[in-house]
Amino acid sequence: MSVSAIKASELEGYQRIDAEYYQPYCLEIGRRFEQFKSLGEYKAIIFHPAEVRRVYEEEGLQLVLAQNVRANRLDLSNAGFLPLEVEPEIRRNRLEPGDVVISRSGTVGEVAPYDGSPAPLYASADCLVIRCKEIPSAYLSTYFNTDIGRALVKRGTYGAVQTHVAPDYLRTLRIPRDAKTERVVDQRLKEVKERFRESERLYAQAQALLTAELGLDKLDLSEGLYSVRRVSEAREAGRTDAEYYKRKYLNLLSYLEQRPHVTLEELATFSGGATPLGAEYLEEGIPFLRIQNVGENRLLMEDVEYIDETIHTGLLKRSQLKPRDVLITITGRIGTAAVVPDDLRQANINQHIVRMRLKSRDMNPYYLAAFLNSVGGRLQTEREAYGTTRDALPYYCLARIHVLKADAALQKEIENLIKKAEETNLAAKALLAEAKAEVERLIEQA
């Protein structure tokens, strides 16, 4: 086992006395990189964005949350928006082209570059921002996503319950550089962004096609000031809260009931997962999906955890996943659905997700997920969810969700578009891996 012996005089700077900070691996990197300049020497500005009371809206000031910072890219598919009137309070948070964003809460140390699009874009207090005019942001971000870069960022984290990384520590990190490598990485990341844009366009095209073909884009979904219902209706539904009877929900339900439809209870069997008490996540094993891994019509596997196979085949046997299962989130971001792809042969889920396994081949799983992500599905899951401190979607409420029937040709077209989007997404990730390999080769030559 490798051991480091550190003198008390060597604790200068951060006065860190935790053993992890002095791992031989990190100390060796420090010695190897002494010839390179630090971020501080490159006059990098590293700041913690201002916090503001977060009241999210459908549109407004677009905010970068920690969950939006992925490995070397900003994923804004689930972005938050703040009211325009808070702009003076977060003006200093506005990102500039060439900035690098680091997540500092949740999954600490995810790093992504910002090239100026979309604009304006504001960093949340969940992040740190590096503004270094002398180093290309694509290269700097890619460096921090290499194994060595991640190890160095992780070394600078602190905190017992929720860890953070300090700006002053980041300024001390030394950056190996090479002009040719920087140009190659910059070009790779431009190609990556175009691939991800194409992928998003295909996902949106699938969703728009479904919405138009089912006539969901022509519905009157305005709120209305009030709604009058019979006591018998409230008794049958088991709901007396006024929100349940909003006009937009009733208009949607009336539309669905007038057309050929089927309930989720008739369509599929349900099974929920669990988080095993005392179990530890592993570096590798059976993928264990949490709510952040379920996006609209896709699984997000960048931040996936792993569990032991004995737990997968034992305690969580009933929630094992198969390709073409449909997953839906039932707490937090309620109603988001995605299909388990063919290349994910084994996986499991926690208690915030329900697995739906279709009973008939007449319903295409990709069509079902797209319907649940459409206005027709989202408003139903939004209506059915309830709770005192945190809304949730119980099984019996999920069971009565209506799904419009569609001909096989439309269902297959939806599947083809989503699968093409998945392929484009994978191609983008392959380019990201190439960029990372370029920087790692440079590091090995250092």
C-alpha cells in the first residue's frame, strides 16, 4: 500500500490534515507538473456565483444548475428559468464566451465549457466559474475531464456532509499545454456540439410529430378561474383538492376519453425499485438508475452508480430491467419517461422510478414514452401527483393515466426518430472521448 509522510511545515496553504489530500498519486502529479504554470499565473478569475431565491418559471433567465454540467458539455434539456426581475441580483453570474463551469454541489467536479450559446446564460450558486482568457475553454474543460484532472479537482474538495471545491485551490492547479493539442480539442468540441444539437433536433421532431398527429397541439389548455364539479365525482376520484379539477385537466381528459385510448393499468405491469439499506455504490457492477438518469425519451448515463450483482439478483430482483422496458419518474421531476435501450442488458432502479413492462406488442414502448412526455401525458401525471411536503405519483394514480392509441406506422416512426437521436448522441460522446484522449496523450508526454 502506498504511504505518504508529510512534515507539518508542508501543510502551508490550506492547512489540510486529511490523509486523502496527500495521496502519493496526487503528490507525484504535483512533482511532474512543476514545470507548468498554474491557473493563477494565467490570471484566471475563479468565482462563486451569487445565490438568489429560486422561484422557477416556464421562461425567463436561463440558469445553469449542477445537474446541467455534464462531462465536457452543458446539457440544458432540463434547464431552470428565473423571473426577469431578479436579473440585477445575479448579473455577475452571467456567463461569458470562453468560461468554464464546474459543479460544486451534488456530483462535485463535473466540468463543461461555455462557447457563448445560448445567451444569456446565468450560472447558479451550485457551480463555480473559471474565466481564463489565456487558455481555450474547450481545452481547459477537457483537461479537467481527464483522469488526472478529475483526481486533482477531487483532491480539492472539502466538507463532511456536502462536499465543495474551493476557488483558491483551483488557482494552484498547474496546466500542461500544447498549441496543436489545443487546436485539435477545440475542433473536436465544436463537432461534438453540432452532433448534440442534431440529436436534440431529432428528439424534438419525434415529440412534435406525436403531438401533431394526435391533435394535442390544438387543445384549449388555459387555466380558467374556477371549475364546478359534483360531490359524487370527487368521491369517485378520492380527491377534493381544487387543483385536481382545473379546466385544463378536464379539457384534456374529455379529449382523450372521446378517442380510442387505453389506461396504463391495461397496458403494462408495474414494478418499483429501492435503495438497499447500508449498500455501497461501486466503481463498476450493475448500473443502478436514479431519477437524474431518466431524461425525456432517453437515459442519461454520465452520472450512473453501480451496485453488486448479488443485490441485483436478490433484494432487487423484482425491479430488474430489460431492453424495451419503459421507465417513469414518480417523485421530484414527476412523469419523465424513457425506454431502456437494447444495449443496456442489465440494470436496476431506485424507489423514485417505476418500471413498466408492456403486456402487448400492439403498443410500442418508444411511442408510450413519447406520449407520457407530451402535453397529453405530462398534464395527467401532474394532475394525479399529490403529497404534503413533496409530491409523488402512487401506483394507483399512475394506473389510470390515459394513453391514446395510434397506428403502427406512427409508432414505428417515433421509435426510428428516437433511435436515430440516440445514435447521434453516442457519436457525439465518441468525439468527446477522442478529445479527452488527445489531452491524456499530452499529459503522458509531459
